[in-house]
Amino acid sequence: MSSKLAKFLEENKIDGRRVLTASRQQERRSKEDRAFLAAVAHQRSLAGKKETFTPEKRKLASGRPVTEICLAAALQGKSISGPAKSRMLRAVNHILEQRKKPAVDLRALF
């Protein structure tokens, strides 16, 4: 039994190892992300325990790429978590963007 993801990857000639690599690149924390987190930690330490410190809201990379186990489960049609689906979608769309193809939505893969 193959899943929609497996059929999609086969039709577009995308290797699973390529999805893993693209996800690792996309989800890696950048220098700016690490600097921001260090600054927030420093501000928290300066604020002390008496005062509450609320840092500015900023969207960071998750730091958690798609794993081989997650990819294997998705290719077999087993259920995976929502964040894992989103990470896989970002990786596939990154590959499609490099090939100058239009991006897909989550329903096309799962």
C-alpha cells in the first residue's frame, strides 16, 4: 500500500534522501536565530526572578528536521503528527521551487 506522498514523490522523481536533506537545510537555526535566542536568555537572566520578562515574538526555525523514521512512516501511509507533515511539506516545496515547479499544498501530499 503506497500513500499519496509516495505517489507524489514518484511522479515528480524526488528521492526520499533529497527530502531529508532539504528538510535539514530548511529547519536549521540560522546565526540570527541563535543570536536572538542568546539575547533573550541574557535579558531573562538580567530581569531576575522577581520581574516577568516577555520577549518580542519572532518566528524561528524549528530546529527539528524530518527524520528517516518519519519519512518511512509517511511513505507507508501511517499516521504522523501535524508538525511533521508541515516540515515535510516545506521540504518538498523547497525541492519543487528549485526545479521551477509550482508549490503544492498539504492536501496534495497527505
